[in-house]
Amino acid sequence: MIKNICFFLLALILSTQGFSQISEVNPPDYIKTITFRSRTSSQGQLPIIRLGEAFNLEFDVLTTDEPDFYYTIEHYNYDWTKSNLVKMEYMNGFDNYRIVNYQNSFNAYQLYSHYDLKIPNQQTRGLTKSGNYIISIYNEDQDLVFTRKFMMYKEQLGVAVSIKRMRDVKYIDSKQSVDIAINSGGLNLNNPKQTVKTLIIQNNNLNTAISNVKPQYTIGKELLYKYTNETAFWASNEFRFFETKDVRGANTGVQFTDLKNIYHSYLFADGSRNNQPYTYNPDINGNFQITAIDTDDIDIEADYTNVHFSLIHPEFTNGSTIYIYGNFNNYAFANENKLVFNSESGRYETIIKLKQGFYNYKYVLVDANGNLDEGQISGNFWQTENNYKVLVYYRDLGARYDQLIGFGESSSVNISN
């Protein structure tokens, strides 16, 4: 009980550092591989979906009793406080229905059921308002199992995003700055410094997002953001990665495999890259992709493996903790992805059960005060290729909710001074 309280407090502290005012509820150990899919993406990543576009929420349940699950969808404001809209104002149809589409695994050592919720469906015929949403999954006893955030945007203005090296020479080698130009076109934005809000997200991680930055200049129909510090991120380093599409043999990043009750994949030992020269290594910016060889339907035929991580690093004695995270675990901090120092091997180690696929991951440090440091082990290099997304919200004078009216995206692959 005390351990669970400590992790709840840690999650609360970390969530206050980023954008989110309400933390997502992460699933129990028997639920894995939570993925949003839409027409534009099959990778596991932050779901930013065009209003009116269909999407799927999928997850695996690692039990054999085929439990029943129900879902609700709630509308939220820019700052993740609940909006004043009632359900019939943002939803055609109803929610709180059972998820009826599921299949049992086939030809896998790890037995599981794959659940697939499609929106719209016969009961929930569509979402009608742009903005922030939270989908909540409940069990048959109406206990909350997990929640996930997603955003729906209606493109009503242009959002140009460019990535620059940090203008402050103190951090020119370790930070990247995001410049934004919002063109309202034919849309009349009343008092934009008060009514327009932007959110800048690096590599789909809401925990480190930058919010509440006001336009620096207004020139005609354009709102310009060209700040020195306010829109700057630590550049970090390329994500590490591994692939387990063939559980019977070594793949990218995997040293060897072993079959016990299920397959075990032992990754090559990692080391700190903080003091190493930057080396470009293409990644998918923290995302993951389920993939497996010799399968017709990866949803139910891909197996699970126990993935063994190890990091060669001296033990921290100041209360700091090392975690592994990425989009595969929603950038969460939990017991499962916390590394433990092994005094015999002199390494930090942990084991995480993951479905076959290609995964990006990163070692991050959380100090005794709950402060996150992504660069302590990975380093920070201005050359790092990062993905940046910019969301533009607008609440007109007298309006009752925040609309999501613009979405822009860019990569630092072509970063300039």
C-alpha cells in the first residue's frame, strides 16, 4: 500500500511539471499494448485525430476469461478541466456500452484476448465537437480500469512550425526552439492574446509539453511565436530501439532469446550516452509498431515476450530513480518500468512483458524531488531528430468550451540557426 501511494505521488508531481491537469489512469498488469489507430497512422502514438475521422482503440487482456469492458467518452477544455458541454452536445448517440469486438489469441504461448473499439459505431455514432477528450474503460463491476487522452481537431487555420537551434548561446548545443506562425486566413480571432492557446508537444509526450505561451507578435492575420526560452525543449538524444518480430532468434537490439513458459528476449546491455559524441540513428520518435513474421493477423497471432533490459551505470545513492519509457507505456512511471540496481552484475535491470514488434525506448532519471531529467543518461544534442506537434485552441468571447482549430507538425531533421 505504501509503495502504491509513493508511485501515485510521483505521478502527481510529474504531471504538474507538464501540461496535463488531470493524469491518465494507467492499466493494471494484465492489460497491454493500448493503441489508437486511425486512417493516418497504425503506430502507437499520441492520438490527434481529424474531426469526423474514424479511429480504433485496441488493447490486449492477458487473461483467459474474456472479461467484459465498457467505455465512456468525456469532453475537456484546453487545460484538461471538464468542459461545460453536456454529452448530447458533443456526441451523436450514446456511450457506456460494452465493447463487443474481441478475439482470442491464436498459436501464442501467452494467452490473451484482443479488444477493438471503433468510433463511430452503432451506439456512439460520432463526436461532433473539436477539442480534448478522455476515453475511460470500465470492467463489468464499473471499476475504472484505465483512461486515455485523445484530441480531435477541425482545421480552420494554418499552422507553420519550424525548428531552430537555441538562441541562448548557453544552451545552443543542447536545446531546440520551436517557432510558430499561425495564419487565421478568413477566420476572425477576437483578442488572440487571451482567446488563442497553443500546446507544443515533443515526440508525442504530454508530460513534457509546453503550454500557455501567448503570441509574441501579431502582424495582420498572423500570430508569430519566436521566443528564445519560452518554446525551447531539451534536445535529448535519439531513442534506443529493438525488434522482436521473430521471437525464436536474435533481431535488432536483441542479444539472444530463450523459451521458458513464454519467450524471453535479452537485449544488449546499454550504457550512458551523456558524455559520448552524438551519432545519428534513425528512430520513430518514441513510438512502437506491432509486427511479427509468419503471421496472418498480428492482432491475435503476435506473441508476448519478457524483454530483459540492462543499463551499465553506477548506482545512484542520492534517491534518484531510473525508468524506461516511451509510447509503449504512455510515458508513464510505474513499478513495471522502474530499473533496479543489481549489485552482482553492477547494472540497472528490469523485465517488461511486451508484444512482438519494433519499440523505441529511453532511459530517464527522476530525482528524489520528483524532477524528470531525460538527458542525464541519454545526453542532450542539438542535432537530435525530434518530432514536434503544435495544437491551436480557441475560445471565442462568451463561448462555453475550447475548440481545437489548428494542427501543425515538423521535424528537427532540417534544423537551422
